[in-house]
Amino acid sequence: MFNFFGEVKKHTNLKVDEFHIINISNKLLYVEGHKGLVILSSELVAFKVKNGRIEVEGRGLYLKELTENTLKISGDIKRVECF
Amino acid sequence: MFLKNGIQFKIKGLNQEKNLNILAKKFPIYDIVRVSKNCAVFKVNIMHAKKIRKALIDLNYEIIEEKKLGAISMLLRVVNVYIISAFVISSILIFAQSPYIWQYEILGEENLSKTEVVSFIKDNFTKNKYKLNTKSVEGALYKEYEEISFVSVIVRGQTLIVNIKEKLLPEEIYGEFEPIISEYDGKVTGINLISGTMAVKTGDYIKAGDVLVYPYYDDAGTIKKVMANAEITMEIYHTSSITHFEDRIELVRTGRSSVNTEVLLFNLPIYSNIYEMDYKLYETETNEQNLINNNILPLKLKRTTYYELEEVKIHETFEEAKDRLLKEAREKALINAGDCDIIVDEYYTVEPFETYTVLNYCIVEEIKVGTYED
């Protein structure tokens, strides 16, 4: 039997299972669905995603915004690598 | 973020990434910069500041610096600084000014000048209201100004209030506010204005009939009538001129004369002794005298003397006649001067022409115009 409220609840508690990365002109990197910050320095920012880890290298890096699911990395981005 | 209200934290502690993750699960964090290994700076919304502060303390972080951000915070900070400084300055000023009189209010004046009364009080009395004796101000004002019949002085706050009741003086005392008018042509050399408004200034050349002092003054935009009163010194010029001819014909008495005698009664001749004479040119001198001292019979003796004249041609250069001409010209100028006060300067000019020379003589007199007290 179709459980309407169960379906709504499922949708409202929906966690972001995947991650999205948007790089804007190597100046700003927007990430959706991260699983936590790992390394933060002006040359390297690393964070966990589902089934892996992403490292951002650059100069003068800083986190413009950090929330539970999203983060914005600002600075002069040189390389983005997924492990 | 800048326009919003926020708080910037500078923290010191270990495991910053892990703990930032914990914080970020509860509150959004902005502009996270890792300054050093143990030190980071981040901003949060002012609404979450209290909770974040508590969380940081729970996580054993040391908050090195806490800074309010945002336009409103900045505005409030600036306003606070200004309000506090304005309050402090105004308190100091009020405290410093409180014993002093800062405003003068003159009430009830009609003919008196408000500014004159204020300047009199300012010049002669202290500004300290605790040291000022209002009774002595009243007395001094009463003595100084004849127009005052009653005066009261009180101090209210920082204002000195002078209430004046003027005497009702008849208009003739003020001369019906006539202007001072010059009777002479001349030059103004000195002015001491007592009341009224000057129409001329020192050095002005004026004509007879020109106004020297107007019978009013401008009291802060209000025109008030007042007796024109000033001590003015002027230089006026009295001139004469004599024309000298080098070759001229003068009539001179020859020495011959004849006397005709008449006896008059009621001015009618009743006896006459007249000689015939052959003088071509002559001049006469007449002399009358009463024969009887009473007026019952007014007999008069009229004696007419005829002097024979002849024409004599005279040649006299200007240089020869100069001293005499100067004397004559000066006498003529002095006659024009009338009752002379002070002679400041005298000079003459010579204008030579072909057949004659004109000598101009000028006496510069200094006179006093206006209301000098002798």
C-alpha cells in the first residue's frame, strides 16, 4: 500500500547523496554535498565527499562559506583533484 | 556579509577542521581563513554569536579577538562615539559657562540704542553672574543715560534682562530730529559721531546744504530716530582776487578845492553860499551838522567840498606792487571770512596775462560744525 506521509517524510529528510562541484573561473569553487572539512590552509583545502576525498590546491585560499552540506572556496585555484 | 551584522572571531586551538565541521552543522560560517596552524579567523551572524561563543569555549578554544562587523554595527559604534563625546563636551561647556552671562536682553527702549546699552554694560561690568551686582548696574545706567526714568536689571539663567522705562521728553529737546547740514563749502577733516548716521567721511569735499549727519541710526535692521549729534571739523576756503594793470590811469587830487555852504531848515535850503568852479574832474565830500542842539528849529549846516582831480598815467610793475597787492588781497579775503575761528593756512596764486596780472589769495579756515561743547 502506498504510504503518502512516508513518501513526504522521505523526501523532506532527503540527504544529498551525491556531490556537485562548480568551479567559477578558478576563483571560486562551490561544493554541494560535502561530508566534512579535512584540511584547511591557504595552499590546500581538502574535504570529504561520498566515496572519496577532494583536494583543492591554490594560493590565498579561504572558505567563503561553510555550512552542513555546502562550502565555497575562494582564492586563486590551481588544481582540483578527486581521490 | 559586510552590510549584515556579524561578528568576527579569532580563535586559537587544535583540530580546527574537525571542530569547524561541528560548528557548521549548527550555524553557517563565513570567511574562514587559516592564519596559522593553531589560529583561524571566521565570521558568523550576530544572531548566532552567543551560541558560537559558548560552543567554542566548550571545545576548549581560546577566543583571541572578537570584532563586531556590518554597517549597522559600525553606525552604532560611530553614533555611540559621537553621542558620548558630544555629551562629554556639552557637559564640560555647560559646567564652564554656567557662572557667565551669555545673553543680554534690553526691553522697553524707544530712543535709546539697544547695542549702546549692551556695550555699556559689557564694558563696565563683569560677565560673572555671581559677582555682578544688579543694583550697581541699575545705578550706573540711570546715571549714564538721561533718557532713563526707571530701570531694573535681573539675571535669569545665562541672560541679563534690563527693563527700561524712558522719560517722556518733549520733541524740541531732540530738535525734532533734524539732520546736521553744512552751511559752507569745504573739506571734512575730522568726525566724532555721537549719535545719528554719518553721511560724509573724512576727506570729503562738500557743498553748502549737504547733509553731514542723518537723524537716525540702524539698530540691527530697525531704523530709529535720534538727535543728530556729532563733532565735525571742516576746512573752508575764503578767497579774493585783485587784478593789477602795469599801465593805468589814476585820478589824483591836484590840491585845489572849493567849499559850498548851505543852511537847511527841514532839509530845504534857506541860505547858500555857492562858488562857481571850473574843475573838469572833481570829487566831493559832504559834511552836515546841526546848528542848534534842540529839535525845535532843525537848522543844519551843509558843507560840500569839491576837490579838483587830474588824470595821472602810472606805470608800476607787478613785482613793485606785489607787497601792497598781497596786503590788499588778504584784507579782502579776511572781510569775506567774517568771524574767523582758526586760520590753518594761507596761500596765493599769481596768474600773469599779457596786459595785466591777477592775484588770488586764499585763507583756509578750520571751523567746527555740529554740537561742540564750549
